[in-house]
Amino acid sequence: MINKIKEFFNKKTEEAEDNSHSVLNIATAALLIEVMTIDGNMDQEEMDSVKSNLSKILELSDDEIQELIDLSQEEVSDATSLYQFTKEINANFELQQKLDLMTALWQVALADDYLDKYEESILRKIADLIHLRHSEYIECKTKARTSD
């Protein structure tokens, strides 16, 4: 899945001039999609949440968002390396951006009103890899639960 996501963004960024943003786009999209697919049950609420967050965070068109989601559905994988994406987040995001990303990840996980143990586990791993304190992790979870 990760390679297909990279290919998608590499194709899109051949036209773009700023590659630092494209790498961040890859990292952000990959993390959101991984949370959506980790439990093997991708329902409409989670897809809508991913679309909404990708639109907000990455400013992609609806067609680009749908293409990215289609790619992720083809290649749902149990084992992935999150480090290559969280490394980019750490190198380029300020604390508030990390908190916004973690809140978006929680929104995806909670979109179907069911928090799967795999979703919670991957969220915890991501929080650790982007160096968020436990209190910040919980703050993002609370914010995601109270937002629309």
C-alpha cells in the first residue's frame, strides 16, 4: 500500500515545484489511510472522515482524494512501517501541527463510533513516533470526540 501511495503522490508532484510539501502530503495521507484500513473494516463514516481530513490538511481535489482512497483499498496491509512517514512529520511539523494531525487520526478512528483495538494500537504507535506526550494524545482523542 505504501508504495502505491508514494507512486500516486510522485505522479502528482512531478507537476509541483515544492517537493517538501509533497513528502509531507505522502506522510499525512499514509497515516490517515492506515488508521482507516488497519481494522480491515472500511465503512462509509471512516471514508468520509478521511476525505474531509485529506481535503482540509492537504488541499487535494475530490478526484485526487478518491484516487488515493481507491489505491489504499486495493492494498490493505497488516504490516507497515510507519517510521518513514512519522520521520517526515517530526522533521517538518511544529507541535500544533502534530496535535492537529493526531486529532484528525482520532477522528478517522472514531468516525464509525467503534474504536477497534488495532486502531487504538496504531494511534498509540503514531503518537509515540511523533513524540507526543500521553496527555497530548488524550487531549487529541477528547477533541476528536467532541468535534463534528
